[in-house]
Amino acid sequence: WHHLLGTQLTDQQWSICWKRTSSSKVAGSTRSLLWKLLHRRLRLLYYDYIRNFYLRTANCLLCECDATETYQHLFSACHSVRHTVWEATKQVLTALQLPHSLASEPTAQLLGVTSDLPTDCLANTVWPGEDPPTEDTLSRLLGGTWGELRAVAIQSVWYARNKILHSGPLHPVQRKLLLKHFFWSHLRKVAGGKIRPP
């Protein structure tokens, strides 16, 4: 990942990354997708054997910029993904009073690695019981929330990409609607149906 992101992760950051992926409360298929992403085992058009199997070019299926479908491009840098999925993620983060900058950092998007999450957004929360949770507990809670939101975003991108791969090219407006549909429908599943798209 070092050559893709331009940054070296510490052992502690990798540990957090693995814990958030393995302990995420999302469906098993989503955890499997995240595991494959972490291990760079997704079948992207970047690889010759995948490109040849589908008789496609290496270009990203979600945008028209002729960029190669790499991990960083597909899940982070793609214009369509940035302006649909990650913008919707920012809206949810803002509603949860979490820093929306998480949805802009490639390391946070691809691997779920974040700097320390500010727990002050939960300062005025009334907690059941006598003792409020510790800073460490709050940080883990916020990290888990980010991990699940990130999983929804990654899954939405992957589902939309595969839908286009198997059904054929779509108009740019249809691609954006497909991305939005997958994002909001997966988010509703994770949130127990309590979230509605704006």
C-alpha cells in the first residue's frame, strides 16, 4: 500500500485497520470485500487476466476520464465516486457530528485508517448508568461507526462497478444514480432502515 498511498503505515495503524475490518457489524459478504481490498485481491481491470477475460480496456467503468481502474482510482480518486458516494458519506458524517474530512482522505477511504477521532462531539451526551464511557471506549465507538460507514461506501462502489461490468456501459447520469442507489440502500440496511436519503 505504501507505493499506492505515498505513506507508510505504522504497526499500530495496521492493527486498527485489521480490528475494524474483522469486528465490523456489517454483513459477512461486506467484510469479505473489505478483506480482499486490504489484501489487494479484488479483480480489477488493472490486471491483464481480468481485462482479457472480460474483453475490456483497463479504463475505469464509473467515469469517463480514461483513468486505469486501480484501487486508489476506483475507491478514492474517481470523479463519479468522489462526487456521489464520498459526498453522501460527508453528509452522514456531518449529521453524526463527525469530521467530514474522513471522507476526503485516501488512507481513511481505502484502509479505514484514521488519526485520532475527536470524541468531543459526544461531550454533551447523557449516558445510561453511573459512569460515562472512557475516551478510549468513545474512540473505539466512533472508529467502529466510521468503519461501518466506510464499508457501505466501498460496497456501493464495488456493486455499481460490477453491475456496469456485467451489463454494459451506462450514461453518466445513470452511473451516478446507480452509485447513489447502492449507497443509500446499503446504508439503510446497516442503520436498520432509520436513514433516508436527502
